[in-house]
Amino acid sequence: MRILAVSHPCVTDVNQQFYTELEALGHDVQLIVPENFRHEYAVGAVQVVRWPTFRGNIVQRRIGLSSSIPLHFYVGSLRPVMKKFDPDVLYVEEEPYSVSAWQAFYASRGLGMKRVIYSAQNIDKRYPPPFPWLEQYVLRQADMAAVVSPEVERVVKLKGFSGRILPFPLGVDTSQFQPSEHQRSSMRAQHGFGNDFIVGYVGRLVPEKGIQTLLDIVPTLENLHARLVVVGTGPMLSDVERVKQLFPRHLHLQSTVVHRDIHRWMNAMDVLVLPSQTTLTWKEQFGRVIIEALACKVPVIGSDSGEIPVLLRETQGGWVFPEKNVAKLKQVLYHVLNNEHERSLKARDGYQSVLKKYSKRALAQSFIEEVAPR
């Protein structure tokens, strides 16, 4: 099949891995991406980089409102690109209410292709006009919705979608994220971790990720021969740096790291913590770092925000504590630290589950089976 994807995430090379797997299954893939997309962690426009094994054409088109995910739009119609490539499947990797999703679906009107919309929105949000109109147009035209979780399926159905549902969790590249004793020993030696028990966090340093809850456990680590390793950056970076000044032996901060090196940090960890906390407008949509850690055979302690407990229950790869509850997190952490056999079992079960259900190859195979003509 010929598959055309409209995707702002694919300005970053690692997000093209899924499409590489589609190619490996024998399909022809073309991407439409913004040429001048901006985000809060980049200086200037993001440079579009090709994933080394992706062979398909990457069509870069200029966009307006380039720093907004829901508001950005392509300058000029996408219809000529669609007519030229003549895809069997149009996959729009944008939320249904976004301007670019509406633009892609409108450009495809009357053309013979199966249309798939992506969604990770797990809260039934209502927007001011014209966004409800854009969303309704997309959901009426879509043949299929690729949803990150059952909660997202519930939301798109509440919005009126009546087409087929494709369960489409976030995936992990298991050729990159995999257990490595060599990486573990080299990273620990390089950063002076020794035999300390390493509690890791990887992700954005923002309040909704529960960073304050994470920082509140640092004093406890003094008596446990453990240290917290924080990999990431964001608005709460200064908060992390202040705690690091107070506890330099028990908090290691790595604020500059590229995604292609994250697996090395995860392999150095004994357990990963994801302490996300729900707000009025957000709850954890999936928790990609969970499956990345499990792919490295690192078990996970997660809060009960959004999909975290669902994912940990399904993979059997970790433990859950009530969000914002520092005392419970300390209790779980103490239990995990003192039960090596249980850690090993959680790591093993989570690793096997990820290989079976969450690898990029498995997701690509599932996608093709659903969109193939019947």
C-alpha cells in the first residue's frame, strides 16, 4: 500500500521509526511535515532530520503559527501532494480538533483513500468555535481513529465518532531500548554512581509531571545508599538545581541529553519513577518512558494519574502509588529497594510484555492489518 502521513512529530527523526517499520513490511510511505516548526525547547525552527533507515520522501511545507501544535497550519493546499502520491491510506498524526488535521482531511475530500485520525486526548474537553466545527468535520470524514488508550476511545466516541477504532499505544524502538550490562557499568563508572541504588526520572521538568513529589523524596535517600538521577529540562529546572545544592551526593541532574542517548541513562537505573499528577485540564495520556524503561528491563514506580496504573497493570512491570502522596512513594520505594527478587520479576514481566505489544514493529503490523482492504 501507499501510505501518506501528515505529522508534525516527524520533524524529529526518532518519530519516523514507526514509518520505517511500515516500509520494512513492504509498504510505500511518504511524510508531510512542517519545515519551520518551533517548540519551547528549541532555539529557532526545528531542523527536520531523517531517521537513518527511513527511505520515503519527506515533503517539507511551510506553516503558519509555527509554535503551536493545535493551531499550526500549512501555507497552501496539501491537495496537490495527495493527488501526486495517490495514497491508499491517509494517516493524520494530529488531534482531530487541530487546524492541520482539518486542513489535511479537507484537502483529501473526494479522493479515494482510507482516512485515519490519531488521538491521545483522554479528557472530554470542549473548545470555543471554530474548533468544535473542525473537530466534527474530521471525525465525520475519518474511517478509523487510532487511539492511544481506552480512555481516548471513550472521548472520541463522546465527540460523535462512529467509525472503526484502532488501539494504538505509543511504541518503543526495541533495537535502541534494550538491556545492556555494558551500558549500565560504563554509565555508573563515568558518573560515579558506584553501587548506589539509582532511582531515575526521565522527562519534562514541569509541575504536572510531579517533579515536586520527586524532589521531596531526596532527603530520604540519604539513609538508603540511593540517589535520584533526573534526566530532563523544563520550567522547574531551577527547583531541581536548588535541591541538588542541598543534597549533592544524592541528586544527579542531567539537563542536556538527546533522545538517542536516553536508553544509556535508563540502563544505569535500578527503578524509574513517573510521579505525574492530574490537573483540571491534563492527566497522563500514556507514559512512554514506562515502556522505554521496561524495554531496558528497568521496573517502574508510577502514580495513579491517567493511564499509568493501567499500563503498569497490563505489563506487570511495576508498582503504583497515589499521586502527590510523598509518604506512600517513600514507602513503595523502600519496599522496592529491599526486594531485589520482586524487582527482577517485575523487570522480566514488563520486558516481555513490551516486546510483545509495544515494539514499533508490533504496532506497524497491527496498523497494516487494520487499514488493509477487506
